[in-house]
Amino acid sequence: MEGYDVVLIGSFFAYPQFNQKYGHIMSDGNYGLAAKWQAALTNSMSCGQIIGLFINGVVSERFGYRRTLMACLAATVGFVFILFFAPNIETLVAGELLMGIPLGVYQTLTVTYASEVCPVAIRGYLTTYVNLCWVLGQLIASGVLKGLQGRTDEWGYRIPFAIQWVWPVPIFIGVFFAPESPWWLIRRDRRDDAVKALNRLARTGHPDFNAEETASMIVYTNTLEKQVETGTSYVDCFRGCDLRRTEISCLVWAAQSLCGGGLMGYSTFFYRRAGLAVSQSFTMSLVQYAIGVVGTFLSWVMMTYFGRRTLYVGGLALLAIVLFVIGFISIPHSTPALSWATGSMLLVYTFIYDSTIGPVCFSLVSEIPSSRLRTKTVVLARNLYNVINLVSGIIIPYMLNVDAWNWRGKSGFFWGSFCTCCLIWAFFRIPEPKGRSYAELDILFERRVRTREFATAETGLVEGRSDYKSTQSSIQHSSSTSR
């Protein structure tokens, strides 16, 4: 839903029907929105998401993941009415602000839930699946806009808004029948319900699964974090070893925006400013998000062989190169050949992004935090991302708008510089969590294990022990030595 809405708004800036309804005649003789209204539309959603994220950090821990999701899905249906019937740009901005609140909840709650209900072996795939949903939403939005491009009436922009009523109903039904997170149930001292949830999540009759043992491991992990932590408030995210975990989670997500990811949301408008025709711009956007789907599938294969750290760091390095290439291509006076070259490089950028840092980010931010502080850490991380998106949502329209800075592709120099800074940080700070249980990660962070030693460090945990005595011993040893 979020991927669809983000691309919808960004693409509308290059959509003639939308610009005629909500915009005015620009200096080049065409209808368009002023840079301030482009920024307002983009940033109103980001402001709503920040509100939704903090609501999620409190509400989901009290009422559970399922109830919170179902309430937000119901709210989404209501807020789409505002977007669909908006008579002016001011109402549209208000609708985007309200729409951002449930989207802010989805941003973190889905990742947290996915990481807590799946086994370690597929945890990375299920959390990175969030990126696939993002890209599919972007692809659908581009396809809808491309298909309606020929319409000259108000339905050319109202139908894309109306399609957002389709998503909540089937998702609501799925969430209603889904089990609650066993980790949340353990934190609420509901062990029996946690065992029932684990039995629902496992395949019936699986010989290698024992719900009681798994529940015991969750209890031990929760106990470890109780010994190490003093509470579960937002302040606790910045204490002790959790400060390092919060830093990594926050900057991993922030890097998505700092490396120029916002340009993809404005891709259609970017192609127009690069010199392509309207029809060609929407076609390029459609191809771009189809490439993003392929890239996400490829990331699942590469994570198996390279892990999270290598993919993330390598992805940042490649993105920095592509951004500088886009900048250099845009220095000469625009020609058809250079316009197509710029557009092609943005396709390359999308493929690299959606096969590396795009999906891997979701895996890292769900694995790095402690289980007791996971929801709040992910909320903080996503909120930092949204704050940076607020800034990029203000400056990108000015970078691309003909009546503002008019940088066009030369904005690649700006984002390439930030991407390089993110690359340097990631190389020295991001550890490798692949194949580690949450208990193992707790011990590694508590022992202050160096970043590049995470993949090989021994924790002392013995997998598959039913009595968990070795686990308890490791926990006690870790807590005592760290103090």
C-alpha cells in the first residue's frame, strides 16, 4: 500500500490530468505544481508516518500486533475517501497526512511481526519480502497510471486513488486468521497462548519441532534481556549495548534515503526533466519497477551466499558509482541520447538498490534490535528515515523543478556524496547476523564483539538442547562478564 501511494503521488507530478486539476501554468507553458506544493504533498505523508510510528510503538505492545494492524486497515479505508473526493490541493495534503498515520504503523509492525513468527533459516527472506511488496505496489501504480494516461477527465487521477480501497479487505481477513506473535505473548506472560501460536505456525507433525522447547528458548531470551536491560522504554534503546544496536538499525534505514532512494519515487518526473516525453517517462517507470521486482528476487539468492553485510556494503558502493555517473552525464547540454542515457542509469540504480540495500535493510533492522526493544528500536529507525525523507522531499522537487534549482541529473553529485559517507560508516559498523538466533545476537552484542568478528564468533549456545541449561549458563556468563 505504501509503495503504491508513494509512487502515485510522485508520478502525479508528471501527470497532465492531475496537474490541470490541482496545478497552474508554469514558466514553460505547461500545467504543473509549484515546488512548494510538491514538497507539501510528499512531506505530509511523511509527517503522518512519524505520528503513526510513535503510536505503533505504544499501541502494538499493549494490544498486540493483530489488533493494531486490523484497526489501521479500517482507518485506511476511511482516509482513501478524502483523497478520492479532494476538491483542492489543500484537502489533498490533509488526506495524505492522515493516510500516512496507518502507513507509519505498517512500516514497522509488519517487519517486526515477520521476524518474530518465522524460523531463523527463513527470517531474512520473509523480512526482505517487505521490499518486494513495496516494489509490487510501485509497479502496480506505474501500470495503472500508464493505462489511464489517455484519459483527459477527472477519472484519470481518481481511479488510481480508488484502487487503494482494494488492498485492506483481503489483508484484514488474512490478519484476522493469523496467530499472534509468540514473542509478544511471552512478554505479556501468556506462555500457554504462545505455545498455541507456535503450534499454529509449525507444520503439523513436524518431527524436529517442539513448541514447548521453542517457548522455553523465547523465555530464556526474554530473561537474558531483562537481566541486561532496566526497562523497555524508548530511553532504554540508548543505554548499554542497545545504544550500538539502535545506532545500526537507525542508520541502516536512514542510508536508504541518504543514498538518493527518493529519486525513484520521483522517477517519472525525473525522466520528464531529463528530456523524455510523457509517454516515454511512464513507460520507463513501469520498466524500472519491473526491474525492481527482479532485483528483490535476486537478493534472496545472493543473501544465501553473501549474507547481509556484504550485500549492503557492496550495494552502497555500486550506488555511489551510478549516482556520480548520472551527474557527469547531465553536465553537457541535454540531447535525446543523453536523456536516454540518464534514464537508463536510473534503471541500473533501481536494480542495484532493490537487489541490495532495499531488501537487506528490512532484514537488518528486524534482526539487530533486542526482542524486548525491537518494536521501539524499529520505530526510532523508521522515524529517522522519515525525518530524512522530509528533508529530501523538500529538496528533490527543487532539484528537478524547472522553476526552482533545475539541477536535473546533476543531483546525482549531491546524493552520490552522501552515499559515499554511508558506505564508509557501513563498512566499519554493520555486523553479519546471518544464521544467528536472537539469543546468540544478544550475547554477541553484550560481549561487545567487534563488527567483522560477528560471523565467526562463538557464543556457547548449543542448538536443539531441550533442557536449555547451556543456554542459561551462557546468558549468566555474558551478563556477568559484561559488567
